[in-house]
Amino acid sequence: MLHDLPARPETIHWGYFDATQAPALTVKSGDLIRAEAVTHHAGDAPDLMMDDAIREIYRKVPHDDRHPGVHIMTGPIYVEDAKPGDVLEVRYLQMIPRFRFGANVAASWGRRRMRRSLWQALPLRHAVWTTGLREPLKEAASRPKTACDRRWPCDDQAPRHP
């Protein structure tokens, strides 16, 4: 059976895992799921990476519920008859980009043990890039169209490419 799991305020959780959270979807072993994923970087370039459904998530999920992490996760998904300790096999049969734009960040997380002077010398880099759907992702990601660092935040003053 094929199930659809759209990313909506009621089917996502933002920044945490919680084993007591009610499932957004219940499936049987072997079922197929078409799930939507949303990047938390959509807010970095809303004109490029938001549609009405994503704007609704940003509008309806309170800031106090976006913690302690930053990632937006669709689910959870409950598999009938699965028991704690079972191994679940997940296969991605297809991935379709929602937009022609994406974002990536190389940040200072994990650098906490470095000397402060070394950490300050390593800039926070952020890129919003665009690609044609036929272009290989690795090749497209190597050509950022908008780049920001901690001295030049991604805001309305940053250049945008249609």
C-alpha cells in the first residue's frame, strides 16, 4: 500500500526526537511511503525555498517548539508489529527536489575544543545554490550562487539570483 505523508505543522517536529510522540503515520511492513522533507534552511532564502505549505509550518510552529536542534523532521512513522530492538530496512526509491534551490552550511559546531583564536579564524560559511534538475548534485553544490559568512549575514542585503 502507498501512503502519503506531507510535511505539515501537525506531521512534523522541529529539533528533537521523542519516543512518546504520537505517530504521524502508521504502516505495515512492506508498505510504501511518499514523505515530504523540509529544510530548516528554507528561512535563509524564503523567496527561493518556501511555498505556501512551508510558510504555514514556519507560521504555525511556535519558536518555543523548535528545540533543542534545528532540523525539521516529518513523522514519526509507526510500523505495525515492530518491536524494540528490531532492525527496520528503509529504501529510498526516489528523491525529487521540491525547489531548484538548496542550502548548506559549514559551521563552527564541533570546534568547541579548539583554541578560541583558531576558531575565530575559521569562518562560518553558508551557501544558497541553484541547479537544474538534470545537473549532478555534487557539481551543482560546488558552484554556490549566494555565499554568506558571519561578517556578512544572509539577509535582504545579500545578493539573490533568480
